[in-house]
Amino acid sequence: MLAEIRGLNEECGVFGIWGNQDAAHLSYYGLHALQHRGQEGAGIVTTDGNQLNAVRGEGLVNDVFNEDKLRKVVGHAAIAHAQYATASGRGLENVQPLLFRSSTGSLAIAHNGNLVNAAHLKQFLERSGSLFNSTSDTEVVVHLIKKSKQSPFRSKVKEALSLLKGAFSIILLTNDQMIVARDRNGLRPLSLGKLGDAYVVASETCAFDLIGAEYVREIEPGELLIISNNGIEIDSYVEKGKRTMCAMEYVYLARPDSNIDEVNIHMARKRMGKELAKECAHIEADVVTGVPDSSISAAIGFSEASGIPYELGLIKNRYVGRTFIQPTQELRERGVKMKLSPVVQVLKGKRVVMVDDSIVRGTTSKRIVRMLKEAGAAEVHVVISSPPMTDPCYYGIDTSTHEELIASSHSVEEIRQAIEADTLTFLSLEGMVRATNRPFEDENGGLCVACFTGKYPTEIFPDTVLPHEKDC
Ligand code: SF4
């Protein structure tokens, strides 16, 4: 997983718990499990029933929290966030959960995803007097809630959420309730669990495993859960749209030990490798290797299906921090070498199948192919466990322009030449969808595949009509 030097960056991770006196510590562990989704900042907001208490900071979970800080955020409920800054921008003011104190009731929010109509909503809100503390899209949601003339609070939230377009898994916290919602297409994952009598929600089920919580179910697209000392209420804020969960969660983003829609990520990736092996039966090779970490599962699957032995041809140096990766060409080059090392004894004189999960710009793939050849590989056959990424993602994965995507303007053969591989094969869309083995009849198994097809499940820059606009 070379996200930060490849140009395909992780999404954020959200976590929430209601009904456990150790909510802050449990959130801290939850964030540890979700750390792969965002390393730029982390925060926890708790409630003791009287006030909301926050600890937030930039950097990794371990840099932000310590025992002293966690002891200060007391309470029986908490929401937490691991941040990767996409549309929201960087800086402490953008680190979530965002907390708004008010005499009419304080409110905290944690959000995973990207709103495609945030700019329009923000423009409207600013025109009608709202002042923003951050550049985060997430703040828009809070202003919409505060502006709503509906009553009670739940209806304000429902109205605000119904105006949002795009991807969101959101957790709101007040002194007396935790409200959980997922966008109408279910673009970003969000699961519900239980820890004794406490309710837990998390972007990925690996967070439940770490704290010993039991998985209950996925939160449905368009669903709204209200969790309080009275238990859990199931509601919805909008009619469910076409189910389109992000396919890249299976390919690359989620942790292999997580399950999404009850499909284990590692097993799905292994099946992608098997599908790939079927689709490139013509390749003759001596060893299969995967680009660590996210491509290892697919490489194992490829090896099992093709009969070509799996080997550790590339080793990841786990102790290189993000701070070393600078955006100049030379330092990027060095960045790859610091992150990955070839195992010469495995590669020398061998025809190598190199499995990777995706190609974004192609520059990292080229560096890895060169690295394998410099280590003595006789041939390098690059196989990719997803289709060519031709279109940008507007839902929170950080590929925002066509120019960043080599497959948007180059054929497979042109990409092969650019990355200096002997052959290049991408998994077909059908093969990828089949490999996920999702339990839905919907088109593409209920997956969003827009970055491979350009067919987006929502409008991209919609001209939203706001009920408030009629009031101004
Ligand atoms: Fe995921 Fe691609 Fe859809 Fe974005 S466009 S949500 S990365 S499948």
C-alpha cells in the first residue's frame, strides 16, 4: 500500500460508542484499528450527559492522545475520527470531530466521505449569515442543522441530511443522544455493533474486533439511528437510493480483516487474484509477488489459481513516516525506495508476476518495475486487481482530476510502455464485481464503479434547491 506516494489516498475513519463509562479509551482503540484510513489528524469528543469534552490533534493516533488527555475526556459516550484531509483541507481547525458549543445545545460531528454540493450549500449559508470556523465541508452539515426551522432536533437533522448530495457516513453527538446516518447510496461503509449493553458504530468492523464488540449489521443507505439512554431507534431521513458502496474499499482501502456487507476483504481480494489468473492464463512466469500490503491477498489468490509459487519479492519498510515523503520528483523516487525493498534472491533471473491493486499516475508502478528489474528479474508481468481507473472520484478518494489518472488518456498498451512492464493486465469489471461476492442482486452487486466507468451514482455538481432559500 503506497498510497501517499502513488496518489490514491485513504478515506477517513469514524467511530462512535454509547453506553460505556470507558468511552474515551474504547474510542482510542477504535481509532487505532482505523488508522489506515487517515493519518493526518485524530480526535475524540465525549459526553458525560452535561457537557461535551474534546481532545483533537494533528498526526497519528499515538501522537495525539496520551493517558492524561484521555482521562480528561470523561463520559459514557464518544465519537471519534481518524482524518485524511481531502476536500476538507489541512490544519487543526479541520481535525474532526468538529465541536460546536451553543447555549441552545452543543453538538459534535464526525464525517467520512465527500459532499458534492458542499460549495453550493456553503455559498447559501454564508449569504444568509453563517460564519465558518474551518474549511471543512462537514461544518456545512452543522450550519444546516442549526438553521433548520424544524422541531424536534431529530427533524432538524433529517432536514439537513436530506439536502446533502454525495458520500457521507456521519455520527453526531449531543449530551443526550448519538445520531448515526449513511448517505442514500451507502457509498462509504458504516457498521453497527454491540459491546455488552453499549452500542458501537465504526467505518470498519476491524474496530469492533479490537475492542471485543460484536458485529450486529450494516447501517442501511438513507438510514438514521438515534441512540440514547432509552436504547436505539431506527428511522430514515430519505428514501433509499440505488445501493452503490465504493468498490475501492474491497480493492484497496479497507483492512483485510474487516468485513463489508458481511464479505471479508482479504477473501474478496484473494478472489480478485483468482479472477485475474483466469484472465491472464497466457502469462508464463516463475514467481508471483504482491506489492505490500494491500496487494498481498490478491497475489496469494493469483498464485493459488495459476499454480505459480507465491514469493515475498518486495518488502515494506514499516517504519518510514509520512513526513519523509516530499512532493519533488527526486524525493518521490527516493520515497519508493525507502518504503519498498526487493528481495534479490527471490527475483534474480526469474519471470515475475507483480500483483498490484491499482494504477493511478503510473509513476510508482514504473519505479517498482524498475526496482524488480534492477534486482535481476528477467521479466516483469504487471497484473492489476481492478480495472483501469479512468475517472476521478468525487466521493472522498483523493483522485480529483482526469489529469492525475494515466488510464483516462492512455490505452493499456501505452500504460504498459510507460511503466516499462513486459505485459500489463487489468482485471475486468465483471471479474472484480464477481470476486466481491456481495449478497445483493443490484447492478454490479450494489457497488459504485464510477472511477472505472465514469457513471456516477449521484449528480456531481447538482444545483440543489434549498428550502431555506425560500425563506430569505
Ligand atoms: Fe469508490 Fe471509485 Fe466510486 Fe470513488 S468513484 S466511491 S473510489 S468506486
